[in-house]
Amino acid sequence: MGPTSALAERLFWMMDSLRETGELRYEHWAEHFPRGKKTFENDIKFLKEYHLKKSGTLTYSRREGNYSSTLFPRKRGSFEFLKRHLVTEPETPESVKNWDTLKQALETGVKVSFTYQPPDQQPKEHKGVALWALLDYDGIRYLAGQLSHRGLAKPTLFRLSRISNVERVFNTKFSPLPAELESWRKTLDVFGIYLGANTPAPQEVQIRFWGNEIVNYVKKLEFHPGQRRELHLEAEIPYADFFIRVWQFTEIVSYVLSWGGSAEAVSPPEFRSLWKQKLAEALRKANATDL
């Protein structure tokens, strides 16, 4: 069972907050949603059991359409978070050198230590940072990593031009992306141009939507830069092709079939096969004619 609309709205807001701070800020959340700490604790439990274990996809319905935290990020989501926090400044020769060192560390799966200069603050030493991905967003480079914060894995984003004194810490092998942080894996992928050797590559799927009604609906959706769509409005039967990179097929199949519109799985073959299987199961449950 997915969340109700009210719960989904609260969970999306909480996920945005978690992405930005990496902290459980119950009092801050209560300022926006009049709920007690126990409710938020239950929400976090729900996120762990539903959101994270199901590859980071969580559907939210409202008048403007259907959203998924991965497929169609909210305007104030992770992309806007980067835009709000970046400071336009040129990349330095040292940052280019650091970029190469960090790439090597990521590819070999070792931790790094470095000095970080936050805006208007004293430099901070970070030791033994586990790397997740090196990111390039609108020409601005970032390091996404994992810090040890009071014994917890804390996702952190660093501006590359503010990093100095990068050193690899050998004999510190680690698993770059813990299974319980699957949603972060997907978030990183939409930015990432360098992912670790131990990280499986996503696959691109192609979905075709048929008919004026569904095509007009897809036209209005907000797409992030990691996706693309092709509209064929002049065809005898208008259709839209939608391309997205995904880590596994189950969630996207269930999500699109839930729309109730005319859609076709175009590629790859494994995606088409699963699509047909899930559709046949749905038809059997509805006592309809099988495929």
C-alpha cells in the first residue's frame, strides 16, 4: 500500500529536509506540520520500510498530476537545493587536480581525507570520507560522500572548489552505497558523471504513451535533466516517447500502469517482458481476458 495524499505530502517535505541537512529535525518539521514527535518517528519508519526498500520511488498525487520523488522531482527538491547553495566562482587548477585524485579514490574504493572551506567559516578537516559519486551540475563540480556523524552514516555534499589537501587513505575499503540508502543512489545517478566500479549501471527504458489525453498529461509534467521525452503530436494517433534511466524495472512498471492510460513498453526486451507479465497479472486479478 502506498501513502495517502496527506502523508505523501508530508513525507516529500521531510525527504527534502533530510537531503539538505541529513538530520532528524522534529521541531522544525512540526513548524510546518502540526504533528508530535511520535508521528514523525513513525513517518521515518515508514520511509525506511516503504521508500528506501522500494528503490526510492514514492508516489504523490495532487491536482497538477502524479509525482514520484525520482521521476519528477518537486521544484524545491534536490536540484533547487544545489542551485540555492552554489556560489559562482571559477574552478581552480588545484580543484582539477583534486578531481583526478578523487576519481582514482572512487574507482579503487578507498576513503579520502581533505580540508574543506565552508563559506564564511573556518576550514574543517574531514578524515576517512567514503566517496559515493563525483557530480557535475551546470558546470559546477561536487563531491557526494558519507561522513561518520555520531556513529551514523551522514550524506554530505561538498563543493569541489572548496576542497584542498586531498589524500587517499589506503587500506580503508568500503561499500560505496549501502543498501539502506537506495534512494540516495538514485538521486546521485541523475547528477553523476563518475560512479564507483562497484556501483551497477542503470539502464535506459523507453515508454510510449498513446492518445491525446495522456500525451497532453505527459507534456505538463516536470522532467529533470537526466530524462528526455519526444512528442509526436502530428501522428495519426498522437504519442509521446519517454526515456529514463532506472536501476530496476519493477517500480517504474507498477507506477506507469497505475496511471490507467494507454502506454507501451518499447525497450529494452527485459523491460517489455516484465511489463507484459505485470499487465497479465493485473488482468487476471480483474477477471479480464489474458494476453
